[in-house]
Amino acid sequence: MTGNHHFSLSALALAALFAVAANGQAADADLYREYYPRVAIDPSRGVAGAGTADFGATLQYWQDEQSLEQNKPWIGDLEHEWKLNWKFLDLDRSDDMHPGYLALDKGEKLFKFWAKREPSFRTCLGEGKTDLKGLAATYPKYDPKLKKIMTVESRVEHCAQTALWEDFKQGSPANNLLSLYFKSLSAKEPIKVDTGSEEIMASYRRGEKLFYTKVGQYNFSCASCHTSTGLLGQRFRGQVPTTPFGDAAHFPTYRLALGDIESLQQRFMRCNLQARTKALPPGNPAYTDLEVFYTVLSNDYPVSVPSAR
């Protein structure tokens, strides 16, 4: 693990399940999976779930800028800083323009270039509309026309292919920059994933299962670090794991350790590699399910893009 990463062990379950499925043994494999004890999560509560004892009961410290300002003395104190869930990095400081803003400028220029060249690119992203403001806050969502769950990054990839004849794969620099700009148009808007959708909730439940599945050489699950019965709030390899609630709000994010923009599913990839588990490519259905799960846990929390972590 490197840097300030509360996602360091967030996707451990995925690669092992993928490898087994590739061998045609998915049905039998589930009989031998180990799971971390489940904690009851009410998806209808969204980010409010971070207020429960099972996930550290830290919401009161980072739920808004007023709370963060009040607890700023904890910054730099490992004993207490984890309770802020790294949200203090999202405080609006006009005199502290991190590199994420420079990446946002690049994303905006790239979007305007392609939208001017082919206006249908804008309307594709806008699902038929030209106004994109607030739209990204509703992702991931089920697209009945495509009959699949779409994330911001998969929407960008789809629209680039169909409107521009360009291959901006998820996780590519172009996709990350365009997704960053698209997401920024929903900055400060509360995340509103539709938990009334049957398709979204089916994806959520699959993602939740992955959250609790143990895999890899460490035999860890995401929950091993991010629940109070695990390593939440405790020092682990020089870091202190935090709650998973609210984390999806700041992706795509500028990663200081990488010097580049990273999407949420790229974060899952890096978690796999750091946990000695085979990584999956961005856009893999397992990563999409995990993104749905994480984003539902961020419902009602404002989009915090651009951000740096």
C-alpha cells in the first residue's frame, strides 16, 4: 500500500471469483469461499450508514464542511485523523489548487473539442439532452436501451465509440479526463443512485457479496479492514483503514502518489495487485457491481470532484 488509501483492500474478492468462473467452476467455487461476518447495511440510508457503530460511527465528524472545520486539529494525528475519512482533503480552499484542477482543465478542453466536432457526443452523454449538469450524480444507473448497468466511465466509453468512432477505454487517460469533467458538472450535488431499480439492487447485492468475500494470499475481504470488527481505525502497515461510506464521491480523483487521475475501478485494480490478487480490467462486471455497492453507500453525500487523494 502507498499513500493515503482507504481503498487499499477494497476489491480482494474479485480476481479469485473471476479466475474460477473462467474455468467453468463458478457454481462449485462458491461452496468453498470464505466470508467475513456480515454487518447489516440498509442501502436506503446511503451515507447515513457511516453513523453506525459497525462502521466507526464517524459521520458526525465529516458529514459537512462545518464538521470538518471543527475537527481540523485532528489532521496529521493518526490516532484521530481516520475519523475524518479523508474528507478534509475536499474542503474548498481557493488558495490551495491541487493538480486535480489542472486535470479538470484538460478534461474540459478535451470535451469541448469533441463536442464541437461531433455534437451527438454531448447528447449521448446527456442521454438525449445537451445539459449535463447534475446528471453524473445519478450514476451508476441501469440503461434499459443498452440493457446494462452504466457507470460514468462506461457511458464515456460508449458515447466515444458510437458518436466519435474513438476507443476511449475505461481507465485510459482520455476516458479519465472526460469522466472527471463530466462528474465535475455535478459537483456539490448529492449522489442519487436509484435504489428503487431492480437491476441496480441486484448489482448492489452482488457487490455487497464481493465486499465480504475473502480472497488472496492474505485471505482478506474488503470488510476485514472497513468494519469495526476488523481493522477499521487501527494501524495496519503504516495506515489506518477508514469507513467505505462516502468514498465514491471523489472519484475520478487525482492520486498524489501516482501523479495522475485514477478512476474508482482503477483503484480496485490497484487494491487487487497490492493484496496479491489478480486484478481485473476496468469495466469488468465484478468491478461494476462493486462500484454500485460503494456508490449506494455514498448516496446523499455531495459529489466532490475535482479531488486529490
